[in-house]
Amino acid sequence: MSLAQSMYLAVIFSSLVLVIGTVRSRRAPRIRLVDAPTHEVWEIAFLAGGPGRVTDAAIAGMQEDGRLAVGGPGAVTVRRAVAHHPVEQAVLDALARTPGGALSRLRGMVMRSPAVQEIGDRLADRGLMRRPRRGRGWRRMAHVQVAASAVLLLGGLLMTITGTAGDDAFTVPFVVRIAPAAILGIVVGSLCKLAHRSRLTPAGTLALRAAHAANSPGVVGGAVRPAAIVVALGGAALVADAVLRQQLLDAQSAMATAAGVSAASGDTTTTSSGDSGWDFSDGGSDVSWCGSADGGSGCGSSGCGGSSGCGGGSSCSSGSSCSSGSSCGSSCGSSSSD
């Protein structure tokens, strides 16, 4: 068997295994219809944008009714220390531990708090999201296949240029012979990586659509919607208060920049997150509900006391809250636990 034939067999076999594994890991569980709908603003926010969106919704709601004041440059102060939900209590607790009330630091602490992380656990238990650990091995395999296929193509090119492939004037260049195999490996690996970007199951997607429909301006009769639900459904960019909107967007940008610097330097102890979407990390032994495709991914300035990024991964315990143990998994959701 020639070298080119061996490469084709290896890529085809790897691609088949990867596709089968990806499809199985993405298979949504059966759920009861009664478990699908969600009307709680925090669950809606988590479905739409993960821990970052939940945190922004809480801050926006508490600022709207006068319990918090948010001003430049990214400073948060308490006006009335009253919480109506564990997520809001997490905001107050984090603020008490944040000197100067820095919004970006506060945001990261709230995202990692048990109150926020447990929302993801509840949604996963109901079959609306996939747990971060689910499919992690197949995501890694997809990364490896893409990288190996690229190396294969580059190696074939170098062998052709240097003449070490044994080509002569009457044979097809070695790089041309193996190019289809390398391209197949890259395409299949890339598609399998993309398949894991969303943590929402089909049931979760339907629940989120229903929440959008139930809270649309026409349905609520033109009444002014609370800031928390506006942010939960559409993100910080829709906040009516210009100062708060800019401060939240700046905090997201600062956290995304920190995540980028951390990744570039190889430091896996600093993570951050943007607002919506999901991303995954392949580092660490466990992963928590962190991650975001919009401007970074992660749980804040330090992962659950541990490591890496959701953009990372950390060590906490089994994939739930940072108190019981989770870690941040990279860029950013349903199913049962692995």
C-alpha cells in the first residue's frame, strides 16, 4: 500500500469516527413538554446568552428600580441592598467584595456564582441545554483532525518541492495526490467543531423562541418592558439607558480583551466573556456554564478559582456551579450529564 493510500484510509477512518461520535454527542434527550417552556427572566437570559447575559439582566434590572447605580468609568454602587432573587443577591455579594465597584470584575464574579451556574444545571436537567462536558472529547478530536490534515497538506507540498516524494515528470505530484484527503479532513473536522458551538437543544431553541414571542412589544400591548427582560432577550445593546448600555458593553469588551491576551500569552488562569452565544474550552478536567461567542468566552478574571477559559477550563467539581465545582470551558447549550 502506497503512502498516499495510507493517508486516504487514515483520513476517511478518522472522519467517519468523528462524524458518528459528534452526531451521538449532539443527540437531544427526550423531554416532557411540561418541562420545555420557561417564563423566568433568568432562564430566558441563560438560554439566550449564558452567564454573561444573566448577569447583565440582573444589573440592568437593579439599576432600573434604583437599587444600583452604574456610572463611569465602569463603577457600580449600591443604593438599596435589596435582592428579590438569588441572582440579585449574588450581585450584591460580589459587589461587597469588589473594591471600587469595577463592573468588569463584578460581572465575572457574578457569572461564576452558584446562583447563576445553577440556572444552567436546571436547564440541562430539563433537556433544554447541553452540559459543557458533553462532547468535549469529540471537540478535541475535531481540533486534532483539522491540525493534522493541515500538516499533512503542508508536508506533501514540502515533499513535492524537495523531491523526496519520488515524483518524476510523468507522475502526478505527490501534493496533488494527497490534497483531496487533506481537504476532506479539514472540512469534516471544521464542520464537527461548528456542530458543538451551540449548547441549546432543539427544545431549548423552541423555548427561547416562545419567550421572544411572549415578550414581544405587540404581545405586551406596547407597555414598557422591564430592563431585565429586554437585556435577557436582546443583550446589553438594547438597554435604553445610554450610560448603562455603554458601561455594560465596555465591560464585555474589557473581558473579551483580557481573554484574548490570556490566550495569546498561553495563560489559562484568566478568562472572560462577552454577552451571547457559546464557546467551549478543551482545557481542564471539568467545565462550567461559562463561555460566549460574542467577544470572548469565560467566566471572568479568574476561572472558578482555577483555570482556564471558556476560553478555559477550571477545576471545581463536576460541571455545575463554581461552588460545587465547575470550570470554565472555552468561547461561550441540554442534555443530561456525561
